[in-house]
Amino acid sequence: MSIWEYANPVKFMRTSGAVLPWLVGATAICLPAGLIWGWSVPEDYKQGATVKIMFLHVPSAMMAINIWVMMLVASLIWLIRRHHVSALAARAAAPIGAVMTVVALVTGAVWGQPTWGTWWEWDPRLTSFLILLLFYLGYMALWSAIENPDSAADLTGVMCLVGSVFAFLSRYAAHFWNQGLHQGSTISVAPGDRISSVYSYPLYTCMLGFFLLFVTLLLIRTRTEIRRRRTAALLAREMRA
Amino acid sequence: MLALLIRDLRLATRAGGGFGLGLAFFLIVCTLVPFGVGPEGGTLALIAPGILWVGALLACLLSLDRIFALDWEDGSLDLLATAPLPMEGAVLVKAAAHWITTGLPLVVAAPVFGILLHLPSGAQGWLVAALLLGTPALSILGAFGAALTVGLRRGGLLMSLLVLPLYVPTLIFGAEAVRRGAAGGDGTTPLVLLAGITLATLAAIPFAAAGALRVNLR
């Protein structure tokens, strides 16, 4: 049992096909549970009901970054060891990550309007998310522009590596450029200034739900991509015959 | 390497090479901005550092597709790939040629455009220093973008989507140095960080760009 076995698409299809119904079920339980639980928490003494936006905003923002990291790892695995399913997974993850970024930005704007009095502020966190969205868009555009699938995987892999460095750099450069309005992290293991457990437990459930949602969508999209390649190969064979 | 540099420079400066187009574009940007925001000197002086940097960025972007596209079309890129010079060196030389024909004229002409936009005279030195340190990074990052998109028919628009986000840190530190200079402060910190970014990109990006070129030539 290692990830190298799953470089074989048949093996990958068999295992992911077996796992997928369970994942769909877990997502269908976890995500609504977290959101409904989040909906029923008491209102914050200062922010009122708007605090409930957190249950969409925080998990989507977290996933937006984590999906990019996953794409980076998958690109590295492809570039180093020519793991075909890995390249497909990186490609399949990009639109999900872009949507997560948009969700984080939009819910952040909706949350920022009543609490900060502005839809948008050139705060480092907000700015770096906008830049992250640009990187996602560029990555997807590059994938769709190149016809040869192997070259496309190579080039987008290189772009992902360089982009990661620059996305990271932009984040800290933005701190230099403008001091922020956004609050710091309040989820931590250490005691002290952190979020109340009334909010944190539903939040963790939502995070888990978003994570499961991502894995489910990722597997479905990767399987679709493998099937598309199969049909393309079958068509090509038929044309030649 | 020198021969390649001289060849590229010659191609760029001869007729049809587009030499000076970037500079003319920069001039047009600096002429259009006052029409857009109004002719008040105070406002212009306030936004001048940003306008000059964004103008330099866009002027640089304009000529990026020339770095590899022509050589790709007539096959000299294949020759370069089989030449004893490693691909990384070729990328570096190409980026240097691009910088000499686009970045360097901008650096030299920037004070004049600074006067057009009422940039305070104390900031002129910072502007030149920041552009001098920052534009090599723009050229080498641009060479990376051009290497990624060289095989594509309509790569120009895609390349700007890929390259402009990479310019963000350079822009932030470059414009910040000039802004601090314009406010009468000391711009050394952003300038040092800018130089750091430029040196790091010069060291690392040629490998990524050469890798992308090899994939495209495969």
C-alpha cells in the first residue's frame, strides 16, 4: 500500500470507486451537521448574528490555502516521479480551490460590511487571497491552453512551484505594505486569547465537512478526467482502425 | 554567451525590433494618467510612485513575448537547445538582452517622467535606484512567463495573467521605496528587500524557465 501503486489508473479507479460512497455519505452527514449546528449558536455580544458567517468563511479560507499546498505536493510528485494520477489530481483540485477562494472572499466581504463598515479593505490577508485567486486562475488557464496533456502537466507543475514561492512572498510583502484590519488566528492549542468552545466545536465540524467535501469532489473530478482520457484514447483507436 | 547577447541586442535595435516601444508606451501612460485623475500637482505627486512603477511593469510586459517567440518560430531556439551553452545560461542572456532594451531605458528616462507627474525631487534618486534594482527581476520573471507560453498560438494574454501576479512583491517593495522617499523618509529597507528579490529570482528562475523551455521543445 503506497501512493505509487495508484499511478496505475485501474488500481486508482477501483479503490476510489470503493471509497467514494463512504466519503459522499460522511460529507452528507458532516457538512449539514456543522452548518446547522453553526446556525444555532448564540449570537456574539458584539457582532450579533453575523458571527455565523464564520462557519462558511473560516473553513473555505483554510481549504483555499490547503488545496494549493495539495496541488504543490501533487505537482512535485508528478515532476519527480511521473505519477500520472497525481498530475490529474492537481488539475482536478484547482477549480475547487478557486471556488473556495471566491467563497472566502465573498463571505469575508459580507462579514466585513457590518463589522468593519466596508466591503473591501486592502488588508494583507484580503490582498493575499486576491493574489491567490489570480494564481488559481492562471494555473487553470495554463492547463486549458496546452493541448499535449504531458507538457501541460509539466508546465503547470513548474508554474505551481514558482507560483507557490511568489504567493508566499506576496503574503509577507503585503504585510510590509499595509498593516491589517483582519484579526489574527484564534484557533490554537495553547490556552489564552482564543475562540470560545461554543463556537469552536461547530467550527471544527464545518472544517471537517469542508475537508470531506473537497476529497469527495477531488476523487469525482479525477475519476471523470481518467474516464475522459479513456474515451479519447478509444476514439483515437477507432479513428485509426 | 556574449555572442548571443550581441545578437539579441542587434535584433532588438534594428528595424522592426520594437526597441523604444516600451519607452513610448511608458510616456503614453504618464500622459494619460493626468487626464484621468485631473491636473492637480498634489494628487499627481501622491500617486506618482505607483503610476511610474505600474507603467514600468506594463511597458516591460509588452515586449515579453519577443523574448522567445521569434526564436521559436524560426527554429533558432532548437539550435540554442543543442548548443554547448546550457539552457539556463541562454535564458539568463535572453533576459539580460530584454532588460538592456526595455528596463535600462526606463531607468534612465524615469526621472523625466517623474517630473511630468510632479514627483518630489527628493524621491528622484529613490525612483532610479528602485527601478535599477527592480527591473532585472521583471525581465527574468517575464522570461519565465514567456518560456511557459512559447508554444501557444495566443499566449500573450495568458502570459500577462501568469506573469503579473509574480510581479506583486517587486511592485510592493519598489513602489514603497519611492513612496517613502517622496514622503521625505528613508527607503533603504524596501530597497534592500527589493534587491534580495531580484538576486533570488536571478539565481533561481533561470532553472524553472529552462525547464519549461525544454518541455516546450520536446
